Amino acid sequence: MFFEAHRARLDRAVQAIDAREYWSPYPESPSPSIYGEDAAKTGEAAFQALLNNRFELDQPGTGDYTGQETSPYGLELGITYPHSDPAALVEAASAALPGWRDAGPQARAGVALEILKRINERSFELAHAVSHTSGQHFVMAFQAGGPHAQDRALEAIAYAYAESTRQPTRATWEKPQRKGDPLRMDKKFTVVPRGIGLVIGCNTFPTWNSYPGLFASLVTGNPVIVKPHPRAILPLAITVSIAREVLAEAGFDKNVVTLAVEAPGELIAGDLATNPAVKIVDFTGSTEYGDWLEANARQAVVYTEKAGLNTVIVDSTDDYKGLLRNLGFSLSLYSGQMCTTPQNILVPRDGIDTDQGRKTPAEFAADLASGVDKLLSDPARAVGTLGALANPGVVDRLAKAHELGEVVLASRAVEVDGLPKATVRTPVIVALDAKDEDTYTTEWFGPISFVISTDSTEHALDIFRRTVSAHGALTASVYSTSENVLSDTELAALEAGVHLSENLTQGVFVNQSAAFSDFHGTGANPAASTALTDPGFVTGRFYVLQSRRHAPVEGAEVG
Amino acid sequence: MFFEAHRARLDRAVQAIDAREYWSPYPESPSPSIYGEDAAKTGEAAFQALLNNRFELDQPGTGDYTGQETSPYGLELGITYPHSDPAALVEAASAALPGWRDAGPQARAGVALEILKRINERSFELAHAVSHTSGQHFVMAFQAGGPHAQDRALEAIAYAYAESTRQPTRATWEKPQRKGDPLRMDKKFTVVPRGIGLVIGCNTFPTWNSYPGLFASLVTGNPVIVKPHPRAILPLAITVSIAREVLAEAGFDKNVVTLAVEAPGELIAGDLATNPAVKIVDFTGSTEYGDWLEANARQAVVYTEKAGLNTVIVDSTDDYKGLLRNLGFSLSLYSGQMCTTPQNILVPRDGIDTDQGRKTPAEFAADLASGVDKLLSDPARAVGTLGALANPGVVDRLAKAHELGEVVLASRAVEVDGLPKATVRTPVIVALDAKDEDTYTTEWFGPISFVISTDSTEHALDIFRRTVSAHGALTASVYSTSENVLSDTELAALEAGVHLSENLTQGVFVNQSAAFSDFHGTGANPAASTALTDPGFVTGRFYVLQSRRHAPVEGAEVG
């Protein structure tokens, strides 16, 4: 029933994934003129109403309630969630599978699109939930956790729908014979899901990183168990509750989508991921755990996004200020807690040519540091860019980073009026040498970057190719006025298996990737086993099964 | 250069995979009116000229020559092949990769299509090569090893081309801004191969089972090392030599395709499959080795076709004679040495309703046996259907099968004039009971089938669902006059993850699968990890990498 209502949007989305030009169906601006005069107020009230309460989901296997989320801005959320027995969730998902399978791609896409519509309508509430779990500042949480995540969800729906409807549902096969009538067979093709999907969410982008797997699995017929990060449950709890509401309205078993919340220290993901009925795992998080899943969840197809060494190659520029502004903002945005934030900035030892004259690595590092310092000089504006540190692990790592080399820019705490408990810190920039490979081939997740002196741009490309092939990366960028260097870097990026941004000096940043146009991750380096989103992200989620029989002879009586 | 020449055929093939109706570009009839008056004679002469000679491939790392193929019809082929060092082949493939990658999908598809064209022109020569390695009778070897394998190759090319050109190569992204000019980015998308492909061939269908992986990997940019079964080298040696000839003509490094022949007992497949540079493995063969590859070739994506329990559910029929004729032929064709040959025939204990009256399992088994016996009564015609047993393993298994239960039809040797050394055997049919699960849940590859008494059709469906889910199957079929039973069986087949043929009584057999229409394998049960061929068979073979830069401002001077 929802399919017809949303068909035009789906068709447009399928067109968008084929063109990969700009398209964004969910407006990113939290403007009252778009979302309504009361949207901000209603959304905040809805969020407030959730605090210090039980979050009910009416799930099977629910005994007690659990949850201990604390906002990086200091607020204790005080929300508890149904602590469902994982085995009961698997059983319920298995029971829900046949009905969801038999619904077919159109009905499933319709339900998915209706879920998304309602998610979009609750973008303000979700923004507060994302902000108070991830530490993203409100506007970023609104955009990245709301409309941008919704765009990514729709992109996944479009790929899942397009690939799972690529085969016809029926065909007549008619093979001419040398003598007599042709052989004729009627054939039926049915999409069947792989099994149960498990989506393991992360702390920093609970919706953006979870939605593609969630919606791709749903549209291809798989019930999904959503296992949120214990520090970022609320955004996915809201998502799951909306999904269950729409499923029920559409007449489906609402256990097609359930939430698996764990008690502190319970660590249920491993058991779920290796459950024989779980056939798809989508994971965002640490390399260590991602590698564990790939090695152990052998009964499932495993899509991981892990960590890497995002690299910037600085060769030369004709817009030095633009470079510093753009790169400085990329290092600062959400305190570098993006899987796309640059870490290793490679600068040739004998300096780079710029429109402001030649700059040595030390001069470059100092200019970058002063740019960042200036960007973050006003505390209120700084917190808008930085947000808060998501968890104590990042705080500890940031402290440790100051001991790794010559500190070009020291991190400082930002005191913000009205947010006394917020953990807001500016980035650290450390100068290293190419030989400090042990240091910069580890991912230092958080507001930690290295300006690394190399022998030459060629040397930098060699380091880039080698370290990213070995350790992975989600982004890479290059600054050069030479088309030869750009083209060499493109080749190195192809070989390292990472997407490349070139000469970003204006209003697009290396850590932004736009749904329907930019791919996020590639699968071609160790940082991720898949791209969000492309056909390869969805084709492993379903099978096409066929039945055939002789076609009735024409003119024959039908019993 | 070859792309334009073959573009119309490629376009037609892409249309065919979307419609899945009948289409066959390579004529299956070895008729002089199609292949030319001299084709048969020329092909045989070409085959004869290969015997007792070195097969030269001008490959790297070639030291000595090796090869010990003996035809199941008695002929010692006496052909030796370059015994190349596997490490040298990997190195040569790695060196060939960049040029092949940079050629792009169109040039690669053009080369692949030209290779296929020349393979097709040598179908008679290949038919002799397939017949004298697999034991298939000449006409079957011509069809299955020639045009049908070529159709499957083209199908794989079409999927590989369609999926790897689904993303545009360039796009302009233009995001409107509230104030001022839009943000504009130029984006480039490049298909890069996963790495080196390894194709591990089998004894019985050296070309048909190897071509999809070979051509899918090639078109998506991966150099391929072809590792033939030691008993069936020649068909793939001819294939590789044609590929190298076309590659060289097109100006590519011919080491894009190489042949890895092993000396007796050398077992090089495991080392090749786990070589870090090998990123794709296509395998057809035993469950044991397929499982080993899946568990150990962790650096690669592994596509396997293994063994299973092909099952027939007999419930009722309105064409008893048609059923017996069709099923009897399926059991006999190529002595049951097809991965699609029925093994477990489930018949309710209290009999089936037919247009010839009610038949108990014993009566059904006797009628099936006498049908097979009659089909194979004339030795010359019998060998045309049966071919020869491919290897001593099948002969031994056939002997052992006579001890498994009540022998309804004993196998006998067929003596054929002019083929004194040929190992031609008729099928064995053994009666079992549902409780003999230990026996019939093992695959008995070869001319070995079981008529198994069950409590009811419902019981049969339960056995079918359970045993195929656990042990896999490549085919399933059902005979029933009841639409309810057919529909229950369709559901059971969806749940077991196997394709289903219904009421085959005419000129289509369960062990035939037509390229461009029937899928072979599903990936949804343990018999195969993938379907030949669908989008999921090709999307794992490449990545799409992106670069982007600010678009030049319109009207600005260009340096």
C-alpha cells in the first residue's frame, strides 16, 4: 500500500544512482520554512519526553530494561530499553521472514520508504538523540544524523530495489526445433532473502552508518536485528520503533525489525553475528572487531567499515589560504571523530610552491595550526564546529598524541557557557618525519593529525600507496598545481584502492561524501569491505530462485 | 578495436539477461550448413595434430613440460604442456594487470568477445578435446563443451559488462546554495579489478564450468590464471592459447591469461588460491575441496560449485510414460556425471496416482528401470547417451553403489564396436527407504540413483527441505497433478534454496540449464556459493574508485 505513495521518489532515486549527479530528497536545512514553524520545538519536546523513561518497543524476549547513555555534553539520558534475549530476537526474526519474503520487492520498498518518511518527520528529535549520544553539535547532528543519513538510506533502498528487480518475475522460454513445435517453458523467478541481517551500530554516527545496511537488507527481504553501540542507543531505538510502527500498519510482523540492546559488559554482538540464522552482518567500528567478525561470522556475508589512515598529499597550490582554510576545517569538524578525517598530511621536506611563496613543512604546519586556532578562537562558534568528544577513549588518545612528536598545535579545552560538563577539545597537530612510520601507520581516531616530512612528492606517493594498501583509508586528498602530479596521485589512489579528492580549497571538504554521488569506502583497501552504496553492497543480500514447467500447449483445454 | 565489431552481439546479450527468454548466439548443431562443409574434418585434424606433441604457450616460468591425459575412450593423448612455475605466473599476471585495468570495460569486452568468436570457430576441435578428457560423447561434447559453454561465457560477459558500466565514468555534481553560486564538483569513476583471478577447472565440464568465471573476471579487469583438472587440460589449453593470441593482437600483455598445469601429485591449486595477489577464485569440484578453499583462501572472494543431493519428488502424474522417459534420460545422460543429475527420487510408500493407474514405489522403480534399460538397449545408441566414465573414481563408486540396498537396475558394461577400451556403463538404480538417510545424504556422483520410499508427499517435502538445506543441491524436480502440491514444492524449494523443475515429461530435462534464461546454482544452499550467472557473480570482481575536484568556474581563463 505504501509503494504507490512513494513510487515517484523511488523512481527518481533509481535515476539518481545511475547518474550520480547532485540529488538530495531530504532537505538538510533545519529551517522552519521547510520542516514547519513548530518542528524544532516539537522535536525537542519529544526528545525531552524520552529522558528518564523506559523506551517501550513491545519486543519478544523482553525481561528487564537496560541503558546507561550519558551525553558528551554532560546530560545523563536516564533512558532504559527492553533488554531482549538475543535468541528470542533471532527466533522472532526467523518467524517474521516468510511473510516479509513473500511480500516482494515492491511492498518492501514501500514500507522502507514510509519508514524513512516518518524518520524524516522526526529529524529534530533524532538530531537531539544523535547529538546527545555522539557528541556532534546540534546542526551537524541534524544534518549528518538526519537528512544525510536519510539520503544514504534511500540510496541503499534504490540499489536494493534496482538489483532485486533486475530479473523478470516471469518469462516464457521458446526454443525453436528443427522439426515441429518449439519447446516452450514458463519460468518464474523469485527473490529470496539471504536470512537474518544484523546491523551493528557505532558511537559516532549511529544512524548514518547503520541505515544503508538496515534498509538494503530490509528491501531485499531480510528481517533485521539492530544492535546499537551501548553509548548511542537512542537514535536507533527511535528508528526501530518507527520501523515497527510502519510494519504493523502495513500488516507485517513487526519483528521484521528489532532492537538488541545489551547490558553493560554483556557483549552480545559476537553471539548474534555467529548465530547460524544470521546471514548478513553490517558493522561500523574498530578494525580489531571488524577483522574478528570477518574471520568468525563465516555463515554470513560481512560488510565492515573499519579504520584507516586518511592521507593528504601536499605538493603545491595556487590557493594557499583556501587550502589551509579547507584542510583546517576538515581537521576540526566534529573533533576529527569522522572516519573520513585526514590524519597523515605528507609534505616534501624541501617545501611546497604556493601563491604565497615557497613553504617548508614547518612553515606549512605552523600556518595550518594558526588557521585552526583562528577558526576555533570563539568558544561558542568552536563548539559548533567541534562538537564534543564522544567517549573517554578519544580523550585519552588525544592526551597521548601530544607525546608522539613535536607538537605544532596543542589541544586545548574549550569552555562553553551553558555547557559546563561538555568535553570540547581543539585538535592537536604533531610534526613527524617519514621515518616515524610506526606512529603514523596506526589510526589515531579523534582530533589528531600529523604533518609528515617526506623526501619528495614521489616519496609521499610511495608512502601513501604502501600505507593505505596495508592499513586502509576512507579518504585521500592531494593538493597540486601540476596535472602530472594529480594524475600520478590518481593512479596511486587506484592502486591503494581509495577515493581521491583533488585541490579542495572551497566549500566541499574531504570528509563530506554526498549520497547519490560520492561513494563512501571502496572495499578495495582494508578500511572497508564494501562501498556505501553500490550494487556489490546489495547483491549478496538475496538470491533469485527459479521454477519452470512446460508451457501449456496453445489451444489446449484448461482443466 | 574488437569492441565495435562485437558491439551488436553484446547489446543483444545484455538485452537477453534482462528478459531471460530464449536466446542462443552460438548454434548448438554441429551441422555443416552452419559451421561449414569442412568444419568437422578440419576440427578433427586439428585435434589429431595436437596428440603426442608439446602444446606450446610461450608462458613465463616454463621449465619442463608435463601432462598425462588419457581419454576415457582409451586414447593416450600424449600431450605435454608448459609446466610453469606458479609464482612466475602470479608475477606475470601482476605485471599484466595495470594495462588490462586501464583498458576499460569496452576494450576488455571486445577482446573477450573476439576470444569467444575464435573459440566458437574451433568448436569441433574443442569437442574432440572435451570428449577425450571428460568422456562425454562427441555430440554432447560439441554442444555442452562448445556452443553451450560459449553461451554461458557470453552471458558472463554481458553481466560483467552491464554491472561494470552501471556507474557513469564522469559526472558533474552541482549543489544549489542558499546564497551565491552552486557548489560544483567534477567527478571521475574508474572500474578497478579486484586482483588476479584463479579459475580451477573440473574433469567433467572443463569449459562449461570454467568459462563464466574466466570471462567475468577478464571483463571486470582481472588477469586470470587457469588451473585445469589434470585429466582435462586440453580444452582449457586451447582456450588459453586463443585468449593469448587475441590479447597479443589487441596490443595487451598476453599474460593477462595463463595456464597453470601441474605435474602428477603436485597439487598447486592450494598455493595459488592462497597467494596474496590472487583475489578471486572460481572453483568447480568436490565439496571437500570447495569447503577448504572457502575456509582458507581468505584473501580472495571464492565462487564455488560443489556437490549436492539433486532430488525428485514424485507425487502423481497424468503422463506416466512421459515422466519415465524424461527421468530415465536424465539419469542416463553422460552416465549421471552431471552436477545436475537427479540422485534422490522420493516416492510415497502408498503409491502415486498416474494415468496408468496407481503405482507403488516398487512398481515405479521397476518401470523406471525398464525404461532406462530400453533406452540403452542398443550399444551404439547407448554410448551416444552415456558417453564414458570420466575416471576410475566413478567406476569404483558405481561398483560400491550396488551394495547400498535393493538393486532395481544393475549397471552393466556396454561393449561398443571400435571403442574396445572405452569405459561405458549403464546406470544403477537402488531402492531405499526414507530411514536410509546416511546413504542418500551423501552425494554418489555418477550413474547412481535411489528410489526412496517415503511416508507421504508431505514427508518427501520435509526430507527434501531438510537434506538440501544441509547438503545442497543443484537441481530439484517435482511431478504432481495437484497445483497445491506444486505450490507446496515451490515453497519448499525456496526454503531449501534450489531451483525447481515441474512435471518435465517432454523435451526439456532437469539436467539442462539454458544460458540467458535458466540460472545454474543459486548460492542459497551448500552446493554452490553463487549462481551462474547473475549480478552477484560479477559485482565482487571489481571496485569503482572515484576522484573529484572543484569544477572550473564558467568563463574563467584556462591556463
